[in-house]
Amino acid sequence: MQWIGDIGMCASERERAWAVATHSTDFFARFAPVADGDRLLAAALWVYWAFAFDDARCDRGPLSSRSAQCNALAGQVQRACETDSAVSTDRFARALQDIVRQFRGFAPPTQVSRFVHAHRAWLSGVVWQTGNQAAGRMPGLDDVLTMRLPSSGGVSGLAACHRPGDVVQLAVGVRGRPRQ
């Protein structure tokens, strides 16, 4: 909880209280009950961050009806995720850089890359949802089935939390083949 206050991602005490109330550490620990402490911490911080970002900016925030601005911010945030040298004045971008910096401290480059790609997919899903909301459009079932997984954020958290040897590694041909 101290990180949430210290990192400056919440603009007010109300935002901070809302972020803390998500109980993201408890929530995510259930997905990864045997994760190393550092990995669980990084994943939980990302979940706190993602809920706060989505709530403050996208779902109900000022960008919920302005998809072009949401997309521009998503680009800045993704750049902050990809490199420590990215410079941003956005409070969420700076907080994300701190999380990814922690992650880079213990994860191999391949796992960091998987997290960065999963984060990009999550942002794509968030922007998709915001675009639909801004246009007043209810997506069809096929679109929801395609976009809900990345917009839920689960893949990003799992990419951060599990060590490469902790999960079953599927061959690319098996992983990429759609189920019939």
C-alpha cells in the first residue's frame, strides 16, 4: 500500500483509497499461490496500477468518451513499459516504469518481453473498449470473445508472476493453432 502512495499514480486520496480497495494483492495471489515474493509483488503492483489507470482514465475517467486521446496515452504508457529511458510527464507512465524496472531486476529478458507484449495486448483491449464506449457501440459476440481476454489483463499479470519453468511450455504450432 505504501508504494501506491509513494509512486504518485493517484491524484487524490479518493483515487488512492479506490486503488487500495481493489485488494489486488489478495486477488492476484489466488492466481499464483506459489509465486516467488518478488514476482508476486510486481504482478500485484501491476494489477493495482491497471485498475487505477483504467478507472481514472478509461472506464469512467476523462478518456472514456475520447478514444483518440486514450489511444495517444496508451502509446505513451506502452513506451514507458518498453524502455526505462522513456520520458513522460504522465503519472501512470512513471508508475508503470517503476513496476517494469522491478520486474527487469529478477526476470530473464524473454519473460520481460512476454510481459511487454501482454501489456500491449491489454492496452489494445482497453483502447478497443473505450472506442466502443465513445461511439456508443455495443460490440457483437465475436468481437467480445476476441478482445475480452486481452482487455481483462490476466495475461500481463501471469507473464510477470510465473517463472518460465513454472508453466507448461507449448510448441508454437500447438499454441498458435485455434481449437476447432
